[in-house]
Amino acid sequence: MNDVDGMKRELWPTTTLARRVYKFQHQGLAASTRVGYQILHTLLHPHARRPSLGAVSDLARRFDELLERDLANVQEGYYPERLLYGFPLAHYLRRIPAVALDLPKVAWRSYFGRYADLPADVDRSHYPDYYLRNFHWQTDGWLSERSADIYDAGVEFLFGGTADVMRRMAIPALVRSIDESGEIRPRILDVGCGTGRFLSQLAATVPKARLYGLDLSPYYLRRTRELVSADVPLTLAADNAEDMPWADGTFDVVTSVFLFHELPPKVRRIVASEMIRVVKPGGTVVVCDSAQLSDSPQLDDVLHAFPESYHEPFYRSYLRDDLAALFAEAGLEITGDEPHLVSKVVAGRRPQSSA
């Protein structure tokens, strides 16, 4: 058993049937999105090089390992079984028409390089320059209710239903840190929380935690407020991660999921330093983001193909900007650095003696 928030959480003895149901669910999701993804990839970048057979084989192996790790994490008590079956398929299916209707606009931006096609009412003075663009060529960038409503469906489509699974890989390091600290009501901050998918997983995993989310998009924060139960103590801040509105050492754990690959190199370092500043000495920082060449060189073709099709202006520099080394340089004591499918998780502690 693990003891988190003063609650004993029973380990889940995985039956053969339960394992098969879980794997069938995710294999079906991956198979059902594969053809559509290939069509979209060809539409956006018809001359993109195809991944090698070796890369395809490695992706298949990593996919199976990710599912096995997800099951093992539940068996070991890191998060509850219900997270394995929390994929909101009906919600995403209802967004398919909106996503499909948006594809011509996405293709138009891709062909003509219109990466700054944002709503006319956006006050650009409120946001840093690097943020004012259509990441993934998506309509409105991060700056509309409509974008926030369909974002998660689009991400799960691109990752074959594994985005939430990869997010969960950040939870074990967080739970171990809380176990070791013995904190009854830990304060946990998620930086770049987006629509709150990871915060909702944390709410189910650490039910007594006081959760905080920071994001530049007020529209995505509204979606977070809808997604996370009203019973959960949750504080949200529409603010810049380069200058967080909290005092030094405010949080027991600070996390970030799929943020750093969308930041310029200099900003990555500023945000990393801020994350370390606001976590308490001895506290833990956990980052989940895209795989990098340092840990996944066999996926070179796959990783380099991503920014060719989807507007990710800082991704190429990110691939060589090793996250573990970046956080170590910022002062974090690295305790973990693991790849999971096309993602990775880096974890570390702020030194007790840090000023």
C-alpha cells in the first residue's frame, strides 16, 4: 500500500481479464485513429519523409511498454484503477464535426505559413510574442473558448488515445515525494495546466491535495474549472510562468506537462528556474514532455517529422536541449529521467540548502 494524504489506497490485483479489456481499449483507440492521422499528416506535409521500419517497430514496442507501465502503476498503488477507464470517448466524438470543419483552415494556414492568424479581439500586449501564434496550426491558437473546447480531442487523435496515459507517467514521482514528506494536504502546482487534464488526474490520485494551475490562456483555465470537480480545492492563475505570482517555497510539488517544447530556449530556462523557486526546499519538480534525441535517438525520423507538419517553432531546438541537464543547471537534483512512448518524464528535488 501507499499512504498518500493519510489514506491507505489498496493495490489493484490485475486480473487477466482486466488487463485484456484495458489493452483492447487502447489498441482499438490507436487503430481507429491511425488512418485519419496518416491522412492529416499527408494533407499538411505531403512530401514529409516516412518513418523507417525500425522506428515503426520501436514505436510499437514502446506503445506496449507504456500500457504495461500504466497497469503496473495502478498495481503499485500510484493512482486509482478508474483512471485507466476515464477516457472521455463520448465527449471527444461529439467534437469530431467541429474538428473536421476546422481542417480546411488548418490546411490553409499550413500551406501559406499563416502562424499569426489569431482573433481580432485579442489584446496582444497581455502575452509574450512567442505565445501569439497558431501552435499546431489550430484556429485561434490558445486564445478562444472554441479552441479550448476541441483541443483535447485533437491531441488524443494525434497520439492515438495515449496522451492521458503519457501524462500519468508523471504521477509516480509525485506520489513518492508526498509519501516521503508525510504532508497531509500537499500543495501541488501544475504549470501550463491547459484544459486541466493532468489536474483532474491528480484530483483523483491525491484527493486531499490543494491544487493550483497556472496558464496564460483564460479560455483554457475556464475549461479546467469545468473539468475538475467543484469539490476539489483548486486555485487557478492566468499568468506568465516566467514570473509566477507566488513566494519562494510555496509548493510541495510543482509539475509541468507538455509545455517546455513550446517555449524558446531562453524562456525554458527562466521557467525552470521559477518552478524550482516556488517549490519548497526538499520538494519535487516533475516534468512530462516530448521525447528528445538524448533518450530516444532511434525515433529521430518521427521526432523531426512532427514540426514539419504541425507548427512547433521551438521544437527542433527542444529536441537537443536535454531537459534533465537543463533542470540540473537550474539547480535541481535530478532523481529520474525516463522515456515513455514519444514522451519523457524528468523528476528532481530542490536542494534543502538552496536559498
